[in-house]
Amino acid sequence: MSASALTITNARLLDPASGRDEIGAIHLEDGRIAAIGADAAPKPTSSRETFDAGGLCLAPGLVDLRVKTGEPGEEHRETVATASAAALAGGVTTIVLMPDTQPVIDDVALVKYLHAPNPDPHATPVTTRIEVAGALTLGLEGEAMAEIGLMREAGAALFTNGDEPVTNPTVLKRTMAYAASQDVLVACRPDTRQLRGSGVMNAGAFAARLGLSGIPSEAEWIGAARDLMLAEVTGCRLLLDQVSTPRTLDLLADAKARGLPVYTTVAAHHLYFNEGDVGDYLTYCKVNPPFRTESDRLALIEAVKSGLIDAVVSAHDPQPPETKRLPIAEASFGAAGLETSLAALLSLVHAGHLSLLEALRPLTSGPADLIGKPQGRLAPGAPADLVLFDPAAPWKCTREALRSRSTNSPFDGRLLQGRVERTLLAGHTAFQRPTN
Amino acid sequence: MSAAPRAAFDHPHLLGLQSLHRLDIETILDLADHYASLARENRRGPAVLKNKTVINLFFENSTRTMSSFEIAAKRLGADVINMPVDSSSVKKGETLIDTAMTLNAMKPDVIVIRHSASGGVKLLSRKVDCAVINAGDGTHEHPTQGLLDTLTIRRNKGRIEGLTVTICGDVVHSRVARSTTYALHQLGARVRLCGPRTLLPADARDWGAETVTADFEKGLKNADVVMMLRLQLERMNGAYLPSRREYFHFYGLTRARLAMAAPDAIVMHPGPMNRGVEIESAIADGPTSVITEQVEMGVAIRMAVLDLLAGSNTDTTASTGNGAGAKP
């Protein structure tokens, strides 16, 4: 049985919230961080365990604001349990579940059914902390407001219309106004459905050569501009969910400069892949928004570095072979991502784009702050959710080795550098990489 | 018998309260108070509308308001013709102005009009030669309701000046909220308007409200009067609100919430009520409720307005009684 007190010594402590990057020890008690730092001494406790981290990196467990499972309704894609296993293997300790399930999470009872912010770390198997994104509109149909206030009281962390924008601006405006008075965070996919049409990949020369219909950038800008303006009119706290183009970032920077409470996420795979990776009609690279051009990708990385992007999400969307093993135009959108977010960001560190702290901020304190949670930081009193990783370890991502029930990862076959060795949830080891 | 308290009322119509002076409002309230006292004593005043014709022209259904005007006019001795929309010519394609011209040609003395369009009553008033009383136009004004609310408060609290009155609900679509706020503000009350952001108007401070808030419990604090507005249930369809139960959860008047108001707070509602949506039944029927008194004051207010606009004072018996409710 594990002790309720644990000390990890000789770790490279990385805390983006405070800027800490030093070798030292961290002391955990009763599921929380008790003391931290090079010279912090533990309180004497008879049951205290200690282990030497061997100089590996120790960071707050990752907080992922956009995770889909198939539960309830499509458990053949993924369950909360299988998603949890994948998350913990990827160093993710808090996941926010999207409401587009069957039935849609637009009801207090469904929020309560899924919401598990403090799971038992002794359970077998252990699950991550589960937060829930409530549906913004009933059935995600974009016509009638869902019970935002009651779901907030039931624990919903934010509200979203899922993959689809709310097309009707009057509905969105009223819903934002109501959400503002409930002081909730509203996440919108910046998108214009009619401009996206039946597009498959980024619009442009590459799509034209492949004979595929394109998703133009302006589908995103126009949607983003509208959503930002409605947020300004209503005072709503708005999260632009997964931006993919620099022009959207310009709109966002302008809104932020005017003091509006607007934020954005980018999916980890958009920082790693570009449209060229669709290559030979790879359906695992079919995502919405699509992988854009290389210059777009570099602009997104720059925005992570500058702090304009508040959070990086996995956009984990498990799709089974029957929806992916199809001609690309007929295949579903979506990529599994829980196990590769950290490696994707570490690749940017190795490429010299980001420092370790710059890469970790949008994975930890950035998203935790957006949903007002105490995790995501190495601070006394914070939940002892930690990820121990070797930033240099090389590995090959193969779909057979992924823990997710659906293994539609665009990283399949890729050589990556940096992997999770151990994940702690509430002070207990929830994942440990098997030794080969 | 006590004399009706009379003061000059120099207006041809009663279209709204926004444009009325404090003294005009007090004149109506004082006279209405007199009529209310007479009614409680089961007495009738002089038939100041004898041989006069009052037409109730209602383009929107309202049994309550039309009955109230009808009773008021009849108590003053008038001949009353009710013209609800079903039997009017509107359905045959006649325009609003044609209807007005036709009625005007019949030489009525007062036309009481309810219309679903804001400004509709004002338009008609320009086309006729008699007095027009607005019985509710769209989401604009409902002056007799605002006056009866004010009178009910004054009779229960003895004053208006300095009182805190919280009005909660669908403010943006409410002609009652507008008229009542104008009147209470004119008489020196502090009005707080509460409701979900989607149902609060952008300019509510300009109405004279001291506070406009989406936080009902904050708005209730130490209120002397709590007035709940009727929630139109079709608001659920326009993305104004999520559901009845969420509305009740945040904006329904419950006993726990009422306890946040002043200990002697009174509860009002213009009716008809949605029990369990904006108000708990126990409160609607409870000792703090003055909802039925509002209905009673409605008749008195309408008598006073009809009298001031069209009454003949020639047969008023002069005596030196104390004018009920008359203030120095």
C-alpha cells in the first residue's frame, strides 16, 4: 500500500506558473503538494516514502480542455476508462470531456454522471480527474439554449457547441449574454459551416493536386470575427476552440489588446503537422480544422511562445477503423491525441522553437487557469498531480502500442523524442512505464 | 359624503406615464384612493360619466383589463361598448386608422385601446376627437397598471418616497415594468430591475431604475416591495432562456429568497401568474401578497382616469370631507 506522504528527490522541477526550473525535491502529503524546492525539508513522517527521480523532468500533470470519448453512447470508440488510461500514459491528469455524445451532455443529470473531479487514486484502474463541458445549446442543435446555470452548479467546467458553430447569430448572442450573467466560459469553434462546405483538407494548391475539396482559412476567420464581436457585445468570456490560421490570431490579439476576456486553444497536432502530411490521402491526418500550411504552423508556434495561445489541447477524437478506413473524403474527421500531446510539444523544444517552460505552460497552468482549477502548478496546496518525463528519450509511436480504444493517431509510425516515465494523481502513481 | 379630491389634470389622453409630471400622478392616485374607499364602503359616487360612451377597443385579448375598465366605466354611469378583436373589422382587412375613423364618427367620449404594437395607441389617438386611454401597447406602456401598482404600494406603505422596489422578470418585453418604473421613479422610489441578461433592456437605467442586475438575490436585499413579472412561456423558444426550471431556480420568488427582502416586504404581480415559474404558490397566496388588492386598485385607478379625462363635475356634491389620501 502506498504511503500518504511521498518525497521525490533529484528532479528537474518545472513549473510554468512560477517560472521555476531547478533541480530539487518535492514533498507530497494527503494528495497535495506540501513543500517544494531545492532546500525544502519534509516534515518527519513515519510512513514517508522517497524516490530518486534521477534528474528527470517533473512537471504538473497535463490539463486537457478538449477530449472526446464515446461514453455514453458509442463505447466502441472509447470509454472514459480507456481514455483515462491513454491520458495517464501521456502525462494528462485532468481531462475535460466534450458534450457531443449520445445523448448529448445538455442536462444536469448527465453532467453529474460524468463529472469526477476527485477520483480515488487507489481505484483499479485509476481514472484521471474528469471535468465536463456542458452543451451550449439543446442537443447541440444551435437553436435553444441549454440549462447553462443549472449545469454550472452541477459542476460543468465550460460550455461549448462541440464541433459545430452556433450558426444563428441571434441564438449565439442571447446565449452568450446569458452565459455572461452566469459567469461561465463559452468555447466556440471559429468556423463558418457554409464556407467549410464538404471540404476535406486545407484549401490550396496541395488540395487541388490531390483532387480534394478544400476548407478555406476564411471559414475560420469569419467565424472567429463574429464570435469575438458577439463576445464584446455581451461581455461573455469566450474561448476560441482550436485556431489554425495566423489571421485568426491577429483578430484575437486585437481583442485581447482591448481588454476583452477572450482566450484561445490550439490542438497539439496543429503545431506538429502541416497540410503536406496528408500526403498519400492519410485519413489519420483528416482533422477539423485541417492541417494548414507550414508558415501557418510556424505562426501558431510563435503564438504559443508569445503566450497569445492560452492552452494546447489534444483534441482527442477516437475514431474506429470503420470510420477511418475509407476514401479520405468519406472518412470521419478526428485524431487520437492524448498520448502524444507532450511529445508533440517536446519536439518543438528539441527543434529550438520553445523552452521547456514555454512548451509546458499551455499544457498545465494555462488550461487550469481557464477553467479555474487549482491543479496545473507546482505550488504548496495544489493537487499532487505530476508527470515525470525524460525529455530526451527517443521512441517510435505505433498505433498498436497506444492505449486508446481507437488508435487513429497521425503520429502513427513517427519517431518522437521525450516520453512519460511516471504519472502521479493525487500523490499516487497512476501510470508507470513498464521497463523493457 | 366626502368630496372627490380634485386637481387640474390638463391632458387630453392617458398614453403613458413617462411624460406625466409627479403632480399629475398624485392627482390620479388621490382620486383613485377616494374611489377605492367608496367601493370598500359599498357606496357609489356621483355618475360623472352619465350619458357618456366608453368604447373598449381591444386588439389583444385581455379579459382582466377589459373587465376592469368596463366595471370602472359602469360604476361612473357610462355606457360601455366592448369591442374585442374577434368581433372587430380588423379581421376583414380594415386598417387601424380606418377603424379609428369609423369609431370616431360614432362620437364616443372615451376610447380605451389595447394594441399589440408599441405606438399603436398613440397613432390612433391622433385620429380621433375623444379621450384615449392606453390599456397597453406592445412592449411600450401600460399606464393604468403602473398607476395601480403605485397606488397599491402607497396604501400599504403609506408613502412611495424612499422605498426600495424590486421588479424581477422579463423586463425587456414588459410594458408593466416600464410604466411602473416611470411612476415609482417620479414619486421618489428606488427601483431595482432584475432578470436574466437576455431579458434586461440595455437602457434600463434611463428609465429611472437605480440598479439593473442579473443577480436577483442581490436585487432583493432589503427591498420593501417585490414585484414579479409574468414570464411569457414562449421565451423558451427564442433562446432567451434555457428552461422553466432554470428560470425558477435563479429568478423564482421562493420563501427563502423573500426572506432576503425587508421583513415587512409586500409581494406584487400584475397577473396572470405562472405559479412555479416566477413565483411559489405559497407566496402568491400568502400574507405578504397584495396581488388581489392590485386588482381592486385597478378598478379605482381606471375610475379616476376616466373621471379626469371625461367626467363632468357639475353634479359633484360639494362638502368639506377629508379627501382620502390627499397629501399636503
